[in-house]
Amino acid sequence: MKLFYKNGTEAYNGPLGLEKLCELPDVHLKNLDLRGVRIEGTFKNINFDNSDLTKADISGAIFNKCNFKDTDFTMCDAVNTQFLNCTMRENIFKYIRASNSVWDGSNLRGSKFFSAILDGASFQNSDLRNCNFRTANLSCADFGTAKINGICTRMAVLCGNNLPAYYSEPVTSYYFYGKETINTYKLTNSKLQGIYYSKMEYKLGEVIDAGEINKRTNPGLFVGSLQWCIREWISLGSDPNFHLFRVQCKADDILLHYGELHNVHYELDTDSGFSVRKIKVVEELDLDQFRKHLKLD
């Protein structure tokens, strides 16, 4: 097998495959050109500093106490890969596919994760300071005890992870409103019932109380932003007989996901939909105006 440095000169030529490097302790392979290479196995105390792993396939591999400083992982396949206690400062992880990957105890400070796929990833006890996760998929990621000061998550997918509720779930901002009135929206079917939970009927001017809340049998009254309601209406065929209401609720009637805010535990729809205990139906909006603007006919 031949290994090359990024400048094109030969680093190694022999029968030893890259997957056997785990048998060689403290190997230094800086500046390697590993573009498109398939890497398998378990590696410990190996130095890959300044190497290029663009489009490499390292899925399922395990790296323990390895060095990857200033390494390029652009478009790398790292599904189920484990980076344990590795030094990975200022790396490039753009477009990396790393679902269910593990980065526990690793130093990733200053790395760039633009549009990375990191759903289900674990960052327990890792250093993520000043990392850029812009447009990355971080759904269900485990940040545990990671250091996150300075991270950028603009336009990132954050649903289901264990960052604080007020960081990743927009509706939690209402919690700090106390008993103030919140204006939001409710979409119903032609019978004035909820589009997914039809036990309640919503009429203009009435106050609707969900009664005793139960996660499985009575999750509350589901409402959402105007955008969420319109998108749901369209996804259900933009029925002209549906109704869209502006409704009001008290901030402290909103049911949030995290127990430290409320005693009810269930997932929020972080795409601007949420449940409440009680609402007042105050105004009906004409859905036909949106049909015309969106050219649905």
C-alpha cells in the first residue's frame, strides 16, 4: 500500500495496509493525502495533523487520543465513527456525514462544521468553543458537559438535542412572559375540530379549556405560528372548508418540554407549533387570501 504526503512525495510503500496502523503505536503521519481513502479499524496515538481526508470513508472507525489539528474532513463519511479524547482544533468538517458519531472528550475548538450532518452525535465533555455549526443538522445531538461558549448555530437544526430549552426551542421564550397574553393561531377542519386531535370544537369568541393534561390521551390544545398553520393546511391539501383562527393564551398556560420549566414532559414541535392548556378564539382569518397569494388553484 502506498501513502502520500500532500505535496505528492511518497510517505510509505509496502504490504502494511492503513487499516493495520492500529498495531503501530505513536505513528506520525502528518500532511497525508487521504482523499477518498477508506479507513477501517481502531487507531490510537496516531498523528494525522495537517492531512487531507476530503471525501474519505472513515465510517465505523475508532480514533483514540489521535491528533488531527488543521485537518480537512470536507464531505467525509463518518457515520458511527468515534473520536475519543482526540486533538482536533481548527479542523474543517464542512458537509461531513457523521450521524451517530462520537466526539467525547475531544478538543474541537475553532472547527468549522458548515452544513455538517451530526444528528444523534455525542459531544460529551468535548471542547466546542468557537466552533461554527452554521446550517448543520444537530437534531438529537448530546452536548452533555461540552464547552459551548462562542459556538455559532445560525440556521442549524436543533430539535431534540439536550441544549437548554431556551437555546433550542423558540416557544420557550414565552415562559418568561409570566401571565401576559400571547397571540397565536389555530387551524381547524371543516367541523371546527383540531386537524389531528378532533375531541375539541373551536368557535369564535369561546374559551376552550383542555382540562386535565395527559401526555398520551390529552396533550393539550395544539396551536402554532401563522407560518406553521399555513404549511400544515397546504400539506393537507389546502381544503377550502378549513378554518384559521387567531387565538390568545396566557404565557403560563403554555406546556413546555423541560421539567425545570413545567411539570408536563413531552416533545414540542420546534417548527413553531406547541400545546397550551387554555385558549380564547378571538378572530377568524380568511384562508382564501393565502390561496390566492400562493397560487394554489
